Amino acid sequence: MNILAIETTGVMASAAVLRKDGMIFKAVSNDMMSHLQRLLPIVQEALAEAGITKEELSLIAVSAGPGSFTGIRIGMATAKTLAQALELPVAAAPTLKSFAFANDQFFSEEGEILSEPVLVCPMIDARRGQVYAAAFSRTLSEAAVGISQEVGQDAYAVEEFLDLAVKAAESAGIKIIRCFGDGTDSYNQAVSEAARAARAKDMIVTVAEKAGRYQDAEYIAGLAAEMAKTGELCGYNEAQPVYLRKAEAERKLLAGKLRRKKEPEKQEPVYEIPPADENITYKIIDGSYISELAKLDALCFSNPWSEESFAGDINGARSFIYCGAFNSRKELIGFAGMVYIFDEGEVNRVAVHPLYRLRNIAGRLMSIIIEEAEKQGVCDITLEVREANRNAISLYKNHGFSVEAKRNGYYIQTGENALIMKRSNKKPRLL
């Protein structure tokens, strides 16, 4: 069985191919949080290193979470698309459990396999003093890996989880606790205190070496192989991400047990209403406008992109087209952006300053980037839009887009559905 494994829940995306002969080949992105741009290139790199084609794959495995919300979505969507296209099953591998397959971390100082059980404690930073965590007892031998869950996966206060882990180890008679994940970096002091408490009980708490401490497609491949043996696979349409529950403070707030701290009133900025006949100019823009793009995006959207997000888009592996709209004072008051590779493009952001809306600025921006894309030989352009955003849907339909599919509950923050829209222009690619 040839397994392709995808890992995007951490800051570095990775892909691994576990070949049927047991050899594993891995490729890792060199850029932090560049999953959207780098994932497919590193998948191709891993396949090339393994010396196989995608048609020779038997299984698509993906790290299902918890972890970076955006990263999970990117990895899951990519894995499901590949599985559908290749008609392969999917192993939606629990991210936390995958750390139990970090084989290089379970050797003695003499280089021998640790035969005694180890409590594996992955801790992914969930912010605000919490970690996504779980604990697994693991026994490794030459023949097999024995894994049993000792502490269920959830969002824990750091101290709460470490206390549960030490108690679970004591109850199971385990003397070695090994911690993984970026939670060990963020809450190093808490881990050190747990180590001191464990020493009093004749136990050792250690943190994995940095080279193997974080999420890794190689771990996902190992877990996927076990899932294949136990029949824990599913179809592409059944694979689901794992986000875990809300933070403790949020749960208490929703239950009425916690009063929200009153935030000081913010002084809203005052904007001068622009004249209706103001001249608006348009031009193709480059990466020098990243800061202005992020500022305007923050003004237009409740969940804005950061400068890093725009930089990842513009400086990523795919080509890009961004068009800006400028007022008479040369201020950026609108933009539309698209990335593309070969003849396929994706519109990822369209924004217009609230005071400049209803002037067909968005329509003009869309016309320009579509025209520029066609000059580059782009034939098919897709985008996603909230089902409730009727104005945007009307805009896109006026530019030749039609609804191709709907993804229920796609926007996790609001539970809204997403419409996938597509525009096809079957002109031959220009040479």
C-alpha cells in the first residue's frame, strides 16, 4: 500500500509518502503558514522522491486536527479533492494521536528501542493558557507499536492537563512521560513544574527534541497505516475535521457562569464623505502595497487578512494578479486579488471602502483582473462566497460566474454555507 500523508495543522506544511516497501519520503515547506501556496508543490516533491505517481497511490491520509483552523481546512480540502479525483479512501488521522508514531523519539541514549511503556503527551498551543492535548501510552517493539489512550483529547488549561497526565502515568505504572507540540514551547514553565512534581513520584518528564517535536506528515503516514489495518478509513465525502470544543472561558460565558469584562469604548475613526463625482483610477499593483491591502481589508471585513496572509498570497508559488482602485488623493479604496497556476485561477479577495460602495468599483476591479488573467491564458476561475452574501453573488454572476457546488457549514465562525462559483473561458492558452 502506497500512502500519501498531508499535514497542515501546524506552522509548517509537510507531505510524506509511505511506500509499500516500508520506505518513507517527506517534503516540508520552507515558509511558515504558507500552506495554500506550498502544499501541492511539496506533495509533488514527496511523490517524486518516492519515485511513484499519484495513480500508484492506495490511500490519502490527512491530519484532521486539532490545530490551525485555516491549516486544517486547507489540508482537508486538498486531501478530499485528491481522494475524489483518484477514487481512493481517506484516513482522517487525529493529529494528537499521530505523535505516538514519532518513532525517532523513542530510543535510549545507547540507540536501543525503549521497550518500556512511554506516556506520549502532545500539547498544541490553543492560546489563553490552554492547550489541545491528549495522552497515549505507547509500547514499541521490533514487531509492533502498542498504543492506548490514557487522557482524552480536549482543550485543557495547561496545568490541568499536565496534572491529569502525571496521574494517568502513575495509575498505569508508566515512568517516562514525553511531551510534544508547540504547547511545550509556549508553556515551558508549566512543563518544568510538572517535571519536578513527577520526579517526586519516581517519574521522568521530558520534551521531545525540536527536530521531531511538532506536527509531521511522517507521523500521519504511520498512523494511517495502522488505521488501514483496523478498517478506520472513509470516503472523501465522509472525512471530517476535528476542531475540539470552545475554550473554557467561552463555554462558561455561554453558560452564563462568567461575566465578560467590559472593554473600554473605542473611538471610532471619522471619515470625510467623498464627493459622488470623485475620479477613481485603477492599476495593477504589486507586493509593495501589502500594508495598505491589510489596512483596507481590516476596515471592510470582520475576519480580515493579516499582512502575512497577503504576503503569502503574493509571494507564494502561484502567480498573482492584484488590481487596486485609488481615489483622487491616491489612497487605496478598493482591490481585487487572484492567484493562478497554469490555466486555473482563484479569486480570493474583493474589497471596497464602505464610503465608496455602490459606485461599481468592485465590478470594474473584477473586469480588470479577469481580463488580465485571460491574457495569461487562465481559462477556469473559481471563488467561494457566503450563501447569504447576495450582493457579492450578483456581482460574480454579472461577470460570468455560476454556482458549481455548496458546502454546508463551511464558515465555522458563523455556521454559514459557502457557494463555490466558477467561470470558464475556453480560449486557447497564449504561447
